[in-house]
Amino acid sequence: MKIVFAFALLAIVMALVFAGRAMLQDGRDGKAKSNSMVNALAWRVGLSIALFLFILLSYKMGWIHPTGVPLK
């Protein structure tokens, strides 16, 4: 399960890197701006929501358990 979470977090970070790269390169040298940054950020948000829902589903299905750390 940790590998799935790590892969999802890596995908989210990669989408953020692609958005940053698009932000820095769009509109340079007289080129028109593209929607690549918006698309990358949309992917990042979608992946983040999917990861959150997957964590909730995993907890409900009993695939993951709390660590037992007291909440005092």
C-alpha cells in the first residue's frame, strides 16, 4: 500500500513540476501562450482528490489502519 501512495505522491509532484516548467516557458520568444500549465494543474488537483478518496476507501475497506498514536 505504501508503494501505491508513494507513486501517487510522485505523480502529483511531477504534475506540479510540469506546471512550473510550462509557466516559465509559455509566451517566450513571441510564441503564443498555451494551456499546458492549466492542464498540468488540473491533473495535479485531480490526482490529489483521487489520492484522498483512495485513502478514505482504503481505511473503510480495512486495507490501512491508524498508527495508534494518541490524539491528546
